[in-house]
Amino acid sequence: MTDPDRVVKVGTIIASNYAAQASVLHGSFVAVHPEIEFVTLIVDGDDAVRDIPNVGRVMTLGELDIAPADLHAMMAMYDVLEFATALKPFLLQRLLAEGVDAAMYLDPDIFVYERLDDLFDSAIEYGVCMTPHTTAPFPNDGKIITEQMLMWAGMYNLGFIAVSQAGKPIADWWASKLMRYGISDPRNALFADQRWMDWVPSLSTVHLERNPGYNVAHWNIHERPLTKTATGWLARGETLRFLHFSGYDPELPWLFSKHTSGDPRVILSESPELRELSDAYGELLREAGHPVSRRAPYSWNQLPTGVRLHAAIRRFYRDVLIGDITGATMPPDPFAHPRQFERWLHLRQFGTKVDPLSGFEYAFWAVRGDLRKVFPDPTGHDARAYLAWFAADGSAADWMASLGLATTIVSPPVPNAQSDGLGWVVMSGDPAGSDDRRLADALVDTLAAAGVTTRLVDAAQIGPGDELVTSAPIVASTAVFVVSPSQVSDNGLRFPLPDGIRTVALVVCDPRLLSYPIGVALSASAEIWAPTAAIADSLIELGYQNVRRILLPAAPANPGHGFITRESLGLPAAGFLFLTEPQPTPHDPGGAITTVVDAYCEAVEPGSGTSLVVVTAPLRTAEIEWLRTRARTRPDVILIPSFDDDTVDALRDFADCWVSLDAPGRFTLAVADVIALSTPVIVAEGSQSAEYVVPTGSDLIPAVAGSGAADPAYAVRAMRAMVAYPSRGARLAATASRSLAHSHSLQAAAAALTHIFTPVSTQEEPPCD
């Protein structure tokens, strides 16, 4: 029974960009608990943060019981998520020190629907009250999230915890661990604040609240179906007390949590109850100023001198503090003495006296899995080789510049390609029929047509080191690797090749889509080949000088599609048909497809007989959910999930116009396939799709000034023109098809390569007189 004389307090922790979430949480909590004081700890900003409205009593870092040097160390070693979560026990300590019987912490992205008296009572009785992430095993369906993810993240969700005076020793112990061990490193059994609390049931008495109405979130919503009654909401038949909107973004209202956008177990389009609650929460966030507050910069992302605290610098600094890395001196206080700290990072004091590394050089090595493989002993016998690489490689220079520093770029000489009797191999780890495998096949055909003995080597990405391992020994003078995001992992790009084989990298995507590990493979290659001018320009901008522009041939038209009909695909039997096949990228998740759909909806009136078909298979769940939301009001936007070759061939044959507004990203043969069918195209100017397009044979959509995104106003006009003037579209298609056959034939691509295989002429010096 609840003690009417108990004194309790509740708090949350935010950076300034979460002010709207804190405001909504505060409003929901005081609506059911007006008698309890609510406190918001703001971890960044200046004294002006005290003026943030509707978040209860504002607390700042100086009010916590943390020595300034330790606080500065945490600010420097932790990113914003790690720092905010590491302060939870310190906030609980502070509230308990104010003389309350119990203190509760709630994440700012929680909404409280009913009173939480039982949780306070349990904390007072047992000392600590927590909720498990889930109270039932997950189905073996491969959907997100999985049991393994929870074992990495921790068994209890610390978006909620309540601690009484009896549980203060646990809060103190937790705080001592998070002073240095609050990083997110699941492979080393650390996930911010959470994994430590797996110990609590062994160390102390604790109440684990299993009532399904508490802490409903994306990790357990599948086991807690929501129902609406005349008096409120139920979760699996119990009163819904609070819902944890972890990962919810009101700018993506078709997605319950961005953390499960890959393949969530529950999606909003299939759960109207969850959608109603999510929509209502999103509207409250917007009313609380979320569109503005979300853009507030995080104060501790850089030192007072302006040097950026990159994740590599944060982790390196922490490793020195805890003794995992030993140097000649310990680091100064990063925020009390930022210039001294910056000079300390420049000091060459790690490793041997002959070839010591600076903090910057060591930090870059430590965060790069590929460098750790190539230079396994950077403070020993690999030091000189690593330092030479660091001084010469463009990715190292880019990284230093991104920190607000500068370095000298020393580019390696560009060797000339040669041909000899051993022949060449083209290596690809992609399955037959995939975009990247088709590009590998096209290169094999081109090399063979240029007179070079060439074969394709299949490889599979296997093994703990994510190495591309081939099934047979490679005998060749030169090996060409197809480089794409699918061939790059956190551990880099490695190939088991015998010594003496010259390597060439064929980069088939914007190199900025590739993570830093690709830098070693590219730098080690004798040459880097780019199939488009955009890719070549990007490589040169990143500091690579051994770059060659090559051509890859387009395939002949393939209009066959068996017995597939428009009706069998759910398409109208007649009417103008736009087709788009989006290629999502990390730099532009969903942006291009949003532009295409919005432009179509503005250009074409509903019921006009025109349709837009979107092939959704390559998209993430987040984009698909957005499309489903949009398609509810526009039935002429038709989603086709299948991505088998026959279906795609049929769609391209049926289409009256093919649209791609993707930002510069992956290079594919899709636009060439469509042009070969004499189908008009609308593509973004500067995208990889524009490679096979001539201005007189298509509608090229320019980018918005200062942005890589296609201008939607131009796209609207282009779509309207395609529908209104079909004869114009036919003329564009005919021009594009003729140009493609001439400029990107197999013969043209082979001729462009021929000069590479001509040995460099040499001239003997005349004898001395």
C-alpha cells in the first residue's frame, strides 16, 4: 500500500536538442503526479539552459557530486549518448541527497499515461526497481530486435529505474563504474550504462517489474498488444502506464523506431492503435518546438579551441586514462587546458624511441580495423611503415582536416598499367545477377575485347576477418577488385593474393559512401579505375592521384518477360506508367524516393489514368513505411516488392518513363538497360545514372543550389511534360538509344582501355662525349 507521507522525486537527463522530449515527458508525468517534483538535468549549454520552459526544475552539471577533473574527463571520453546515460546514477545520488525516500529516473522519450505508485513502492521496499527489456522469448523470425542484440545491450532497460535510500549503495557502485566504463562497446560487454545493471540481482535485493503496462517499447511491443477502452489504454490486458518512444522521430511518422527500421517485428501500418499513440506523441513534440530544438548543437563535440572530438580521439583519450595505452605523459584536462591537451595529442610519445607515434596517429590506427591488420604492431616493428602510410594517404589527411587541423598530403607516384602473358583476373564477391556482379562481368568482357586474357574469380565474404576468400589459387599479373559498399566492412577490404600480383581497384560507387577502411586497399592499388566522371572526380578530391576513367559497356536490350502481364503485377491495364527503382545510400536515406513521389503527386492529378510504380525491394523499412503512408491517399502510387529479374524486366518494358533522382551514389547498369529499350528517362544531373545519358536524350534534373539533391520543381515539370507530350518522350528515347549504342558499346569500351596496355616507351640516354 502506498505510504501517503512518502517523499519521492523524478528526474530525466537531456542534451539541449532533446528539450521538446523533456517538455512532453514533464507534461505527461505532472498530469498524473502533480504532487511530485520533476527535475531535468541538462548536460550541455550555458546558464541560458535554465530558461528552457516546461521541463520542471532545471539542474546543471555543477550541481552533481563529480569533481571538475572527472567531469571534464567524462565530457571528453564520452559522446552525447554515453555522457547523458553515464550521469544517471549521479542524478539519482543528487536527488537522494535531497532527503527523499526514493528517486526515479525516466528517459526523456517516455510518455506517462497513468500513475506510477507501484514503482515507487517497490523501490522503497526492495531498494531498487527495474524493468526487463522483455518478459518472453522472441520468436525465431529473424526480425529486429533479436535475443543476441539484448544480450549485447543488457537484460534490463535503464530508460527507467527507481532507487530508494536502501538502494543507494547500488547507485554509488553504478556511478563508480560509469565514471570510466560507460562506453558503447557491445563486443567487450559494455553498452553505455546498461550492462552493469545485469549484476544488480546478484549484488542486492531488487524488484523486477514484469507488468506489461510498464516500459512498453519497440523491443517488447510484439508481446504487449495495445487496445483502447472507454477509460484509457491497455497493454496485453493491463493498464498502460508508460510507453517508451525510443527511436521515434516525428519527422519520420511512419516508423515507430528508427532503431528497428531494417525489419521490425511490429510496424505502424499494421497496428492502428500504436499508430494513434505515436501520431499523438509526434504532434505533442512538434507543439513543444521539436523542429527547432532538435537542431541545437552539442556543446562538448569540440574543445574550446575548436578541435573536434572525433570518436577516435575520445576512445584513445579514455584508453590512456585507464592504462590500456601507455605514453610518456598523461593527458592534461581537455576542457580546463584545451591547448595543452591539443599539444599533448601532437606529441610523439607512444611506442619506440626511434619511430614514436603521436596521439592523433595512434588514435587513427586504433579506430581502423584495416590498419590494425596491415600494421599489427604500430608501436614496434610496423611503426615506420605505418607513419609513412599516414603521411601519404588521403584518408588520413582528410581525417586530420576534419578535426580542424591540417596535414601535408604526399601522394604516391602513379604506375603505368602493363600487360603480360599471365593474364588478368576480375574479382567479385557478389552473387550472379546483382548490380555489382554485372559490372564485374562487363569489365571481363571489356578486357577480353581489348585483347587481354581475363577471367572472373568468384569470391565469398566469409571468415572472422571479413576477408574475400577464393576457392582456388590465383595466377595472374593483375587482379581487379570491384569496390562497393557490399565489399567493405568495419575490418576493411582484404584479399588473399600471392606476392607480386599488381592490383587495380574498380570503384563503382561514390567513394564517400565507403568507410575509412577502404583507404588502405585503394592506396595499396597500383591504379584506381572509375566508370563515371563523378566517381573519378570524387576520388581525386579525396586525394587519390592514380585514378583512371574507364568505360563499361551497356548491355543489349532485353524486352522479354515471359508470361508476366500488367494485370498480374497489379498494374492498370492501360494508362501512362512511370517507373522508379530507388537505390538508398547512407548519405541520402530515402531522400531521393521522397522527391520522386512528391514530384509525381504534384505533377499528376489522381484519377488521370497515370501511375507511378515504385520497386521497394532495395529500400529500408523506414522508406517503405513512408511510401505506404503516402500511398493511402494516392492509390496511383503502386508499390511492387518483388525484385526478381523477370519482374524488373517486365516493369521496364511496360514503363512509359523511367525516373531516378538518386543523389550521387552507386553506379548501376539500370539506366542503360532502360535506354536500350527505347524508354525515356528522367535522371538527376550528376548522379551515377547520368553516365549513360546525353542532354539531348533525356530530362536531366539539376540539383538545388548548395545541395546534392535534385530540384523537385524541375522534376515536377519534367513529369508533366512526359505525360502531356508522349511524342517528345519518344524522340528523347530514340536519341538516347542511338547515343548509347555508339558511345557505350563493347567495342567503344575496349578501345578506351587499349592504350593502358601499351608498354611505356623508353629512350636510352646518348653516350657521353
